[in-house]
Amino acid sequence: MSWKNIISHERSKKILQKSILEKKVAGAYLFWGIEGIGKSAVAIEFAKTLNCQNPIVKENSISACDNCRSCKQFANLSHPNLHLIFSLPPAKNADSVDSAVSKLSDEQIELVREQILAKSQNIYHKISIPNATQIKISAIRELKRNLTMTSNILGWRVAIIFNAEEMTTEASNAFLKTLEEPHERTTIILISSKKEMLLQTIVSRCQQLYFEPIPDAIIENCLIEEYNISQAEAKIIANFAQGSINTAKEFLDSNISEYRDNIVEILRISLKNTYRTELSEKIEELINTKNKLFLENSLRLLQNWFRDCFILITTCSKERIINLDLLDRIIKFAELFPNADYLKIINEIENSIYLIRRNVNLQLIVFSLFLKIRLNLLSK
Ligand SMILES: [Zn+2]
């Protein structure tokens, strides 16, 4: 693992390296931006570089050697200077209401260990423990003790707080006090995709680094290189991922082109002369196949289809087409319905997705959506 293994975020990487080189490392940082783009990966690499015994310095860059004892401890996230704080499940021990690691059951501790191991093996792994939704005050107290401990350890202490917005009010107030008493050679990195939920007093004490969503083209290349999938499929997934590497990887496991072919087939049926019974059956099948997210994603794929039609008609260019592998079919479709109001259809699909999330009658929503699309396409 090194800086170059982390996709994108060149600006943040540069700022952090510069701060080490100029000995201006801040006492607290806030890394913010959407989920799943590598904020914690950057935080861990920064901590590793700060602690490396033989860092490689080249002009304006500094990287960890990945060979020294410290780097090896970082490779499995077991370095004594590294403190990882994340939400823990409520303790199972009956006499305790707290949730610091020391109060967890053996089984829960094993879960935590597994998560840290998974994170060390995949920098984009999202640490997630069942029923863990809060960072409690006990965790912050524990951190405080660890940071004030005098020790002979060399290097920098780095605490990384994952999903910092999950700190309870009590924990946030205790944490604020920790921020107010900075320790030497210590830096705390808050990570959050919901910055607005943090106490303003905490935010204002941190040096903020914004992490931008990763551009589709970069995600696309990463998927092609790492997973050996076709460019057509990578393009569809990258479009879905909305800037998040994690989401892209989740979609990799689902058979996205099959889902798309299925929803386009339903569209085809909805445009036939007699369609009601068949359409109704197909929709029922779609709804019952999997969960709501699957239904939502299928509609997104349909939305992409119409988006491609719209782009073809308005720009006459193939450059921004998502479903490149179906280009011939999309061209034919767009030629068949040149006067359709594609923006309206895209909007109707968006509305339906909104209704699906609100748990209204799914069959009814999807059926009436297809009727609206039919009407839009055939009446023009
Ligand atoms: Zn090293």
C-alpha cells in the first residue's frame, strides 16, 4: 500500500505530504466527502508515513518505505501509535451500559478484529459491525487515556475516528475537550460523510480536507484494470457508483447488464398493442425477484436508457452514451420516437423511485409508470 494505491484525491495527498515535509502537521483534521471514496485510506497512509522510520523523500513528496518495523505494523493496522475509533455495538455484559472495547463480549471483540483485518486487506473496506450506530463517551475517554499516556514510543500518535457524526452528544462534548488540549506529536483525524451533523465547535477546530467524488472515467478504468470486465459494463457501473469506489464494487457482484436487459424487455412489452396482462406479470416478477433496492436500480437502468436516447437526439454524439454495448438498439429506439419528451420520462422515473422508497404500492407505481411512458412515446 502506498499513496499511489489510493485512487484519486491528489490534492489532499499533496497537502498532507507537504505538512509532514514542512513540519506543520495539524493537531486535528476533518476529512469529509461522500461515502466510499477512500477518506480513511488516505488517513491511514498519512499515519503510516508520519511513523515510517525510513521515509522516502523526493522533492515535494514523502512516502512510507513499507519495509520498516513501523510500516509492517501499519500493514495489519496494529501499530501502537494508531488508534481506530468507530461505533461499537451495545455491550452484552448485563452489568454494563457502556460500549468501550473492554466491555464487549468475546464474540463482539472477534467481530471487531475481523473488521480491522478486512480493512487492512482492503483499504476501501467499510468497517461495519451489526447494531453499532454510536460512538459513545467511553470510547472517547479511552482515546483520551491513550493519548495522554506517556510512553517511549517514537513517531506520531494518530487517532482516526470513522463516521465521526456517530458520536453521541456526550461523546462529542468530551471529544471537544480533547481537541482543546492538543498533545505533542499527536494528530486526530475525523472522517465523515455527514459533516453537517458534527458540532460546529468541533468542525472549527479541525483543518478541513474535502474529498471529491471520484470521476466516472477513473472508476471505469479502475474496474477494467482490477476486475477485467468489459468497458461497456464498467461504464454502466461507474455511472451507478456516483463517485464511490465502494458502491462500484458492490455493483460488480450484481449482474447489472442482465438487470438492464430485463427492464428494457419490460419496456418493449409495454409498447406492444396488447400489453396489459403480460406487462402486469413481468412487473410482478420484477418486484418479487429481490428487494426494493433491486427494483430501484432496475428503474435507474431504465432511466439511463432514456438518458442515452435524449443525448443521442440532442447532441447527435455517441461520446456520452452509457449503454455503449446497446448503441444500435438505442439509435433505433430514438429514431422510432424522435418526438418523445425524454426529460419528462426521466423525471417520471425519478418520481416513481421516490414513491418506492416511501413504500407505497409497488405494483401500482411501476405499472402506472410504464403506462405514462407508453403514453408519452406512442402519442407523439
Ligand atoms: Zn517505513
